[in-house]
Amino acid sequence: MDELDLALINAVQLNPRAPWAEVAASLGVDPATVSRRWARLSATGSAWVTCYPGPNQLPFGCLALVEVDCVAGGVEELADELAGDAHALTVEIQTGARDLLLTVSTDGLDALSKYVMRRIGRLPQVRATRTILVTRPYHEASRWRLDALDPEQRTALGGRRRRVGPAPISADDRRLMLELGADGRTSIADLSTRTGLPGSTVRRRLEHLVGTGRAVLRCDLAPALAGWRTQAMLWLTVPPSQVDATAAELVKLPETRACFPVAGPVELGLSIWLHGLADLRRFEEELTVRCPGLRVVDRAVTTRVVKRVGRLLDEQGRSVGHVPMDLWRSPVPSG
């Protein structure tokens, strides 16, 4: 990716549905150039926009990390199979104490239990599973940014969001979000045709969903193409009284993709992107300097991301397919 590609992706991260004329004005180029660039990035799977329920939907569902131990030689086959499941949002092959790390979302604890025991646990490649519940995210990956724009450009493109209390998503809103999961920049006219809702209703519902944080629009990219070649997960323990303050420090770091408290043997999970594997030790040293009470108790480097938030990825991290994230349907066949 060249500098204009990076700037364009950064702009779409800030405002995923911004008109190309607005994006072009902020970048100092013409709209045709921006449109053509995005079409190329999208067609090659280098960048894309998706949609999923926002963090304020956790009271109506369940988010968990599921560690999976596999039989010898079964990792890739199992990863490919689970990547086809709607509820396995992200599937990563990792080093360390687990073979696979899944990010799983369901509409409740009962559905999560059924998915882990009746779907994952019954597959022949699985030796063991461990489930770690995410209680609430301090920082999730839709807020991660490339640092390719100046402050004035970021201000011009930054969207507004109203804060509201938790509220469930309607059936019509779910249909709309599933369509946006495939392409978050789908036009209002196409969304109207695919959902059967009037265009004015689509526009109003979309503005409400995104504006209230019930839905998240997220611009993602193949990280290695932008120089982020190493992905890792750190498990951290901190004194309970320091969890909030520690998380506030961690989310300031440019390497932090996601930071979340968990109901498990540690207090925090930290997902990071690094420019290279050699940066991992330096990053951990920085953590201990910033947060003296913090201790890294486990770490895992991702050797391959098979699926990221509904997107099937090739070995270079490019999008090659999409699995609709219908989190509200039963995670196991009936009967």
C-alpha cells in the first residue's frame, strides 16, 4: 500500500460511510481517484467495511474467547470448518497453550454453552476447549486507527455518536445489519432492495443504529500490507483495584487493537498488532513501565488468521469471502 492507500483507509476507519466527495476533500484529491482506489482495495480483499452489534449489546447476548486444543495434524482442517460458523466471528491459529483461539458471540449463555459443547466439542479434531467470558470491552478493534492523517483531517472526518443505554435490536435492524456485514458501504438503494424496507426507513434506521452504538461499522485491512506483520494476544493480571486505570493506559498505545476484562484466571486480555515479532519483548517492557502492577502471565502469537469478524482470509490476510454473522439464530441444529 502506498501513502494514499493508507490515508484512504484511515479516512474510512474514521467515517466508514462518508461520501467519496467528503473523503476526497479531506485528502486533497478528486473523488474519482478515491472511488477508484477503494474499488481496487476492495476487489483485492486488501480493505473492507463490515458491520456487527456494538458493545452496548452485550447485556442482550454473550461474547467469549474459546481456546481449542486439537489432535495432531487437525488444526487447519478444524479452523477451516469452524470458520464457516456464523457464531465463530474470528478464528486464529496460535502458538502457545492453545492451537486455536475463537471469538464467539451468541444471544446468551445457554446458546454459548450449546455451541461449545454440542458443536465444537463433538468435532473429531478437538481434544479440549476452555471458555473465557468477556464482561465488557474497554476498547474494541473498530476504534483502532492507522496514523496516516493529520489532526485537521481526522477532525473533519470524525463521525458523531450519541450515548444511550442498552436497548435490543429489532428484527428489521438485524436484517439491515446482516446486509451491511457483507459490505458496510452498500448504498441505501441496494439496502432497501435487499431488505424490502423503504429507502427512507433504511436511512433512518441506519443512522439510529450507528449513532447510538447499537451497530458498529468497521473498516478492516490486511495488516501486513500496511506494515503490521505480527499479531498477538497477551493475558494480564493486575490488582483488582487497578483494572480500570490499567486499561485506560493500555488503550492509549498504538499497538492495542482490543482490551477487555474477562471472567477467568486473569483480569485483562489484550490484543495487539506489532510491526515485527522482535517488537513483542519491547512492547511488554513498555507495559510494565507504564503499569507497574501489571504482569504478563501468558502470550500467544497468531501464526494465521483464518477468519476475522465474519471475513474469510487468505494466508496474506486478504479477504476472500464472507460468512453472515447471524448471531441470533440457534448455534446448533434443532433436534
